[in-house]
Amino acid sequence: MKRYIHDKFLDHNPTHLATILGADFYEHPIFGGDVGAVIVKDGRAGQTDLYDMPDHSEAIYWINELAVSTMPETRYQVVEISSNGGRVVNDGGLDRQGAIDAVRELENHGIDAMIEVEL
């Protein structure tokens, strides 16, 4: 995932496409629709390969990609997503691959989940 400096990206006044699960999706301010949308969440920004409005599962995928690609040495927790909000499904402390594996396991059981950076 190509990463951007959050503040510098937003300084270019990109066109806002959608907000899904707290993540904002923008059209690239220079290349527009010729490149994938940019996701912005929690002070981080990264290029996606989405050329259309993301659906719920695509948004979760890119939120997870952004989390693990921008801070690879950080510890993570996995949060189950439901209509009632989210709940942490592990005690945290997961490394990058552990968080990815935990989300895949939940998705194999039909449960939407996303990765959060532990603060």
C-alpha cells in the first residue's frame, strides 16, 4: 500500500467519497479517478485499488490494510464489528501477522472484524 503523510494529503483538498466505519475515502487530489481511492483513518492515509464506492467488506479490508501497513512494528488488537458497535475479541498484544490471522479466522466464521492499533 502506498502511504501518504496524512496532513499533507488533506492539504490538497481531495474530494470526499464516503465515510465507512470511521474511515474516510477520498479521490486522489492530483490523479482523480485514474488511480484508486485513498483511505484516511486515525491520522494515517494510504492508496487503495478501489475505483468505485467501497462496500462494507471492502472498507473493512482496507481499514485493516492501512492499520498493518503504516505501523508494522506496533501491537494490534482485533475488534468484532456488529450492529451494536464493536467489541475487542482478543486481549491485544498481537503482532502484524497474528492480527491478520485472527481477522481471517473470524471472517471464515462469517464475523466481520477489523484491526486496531493499540495505543
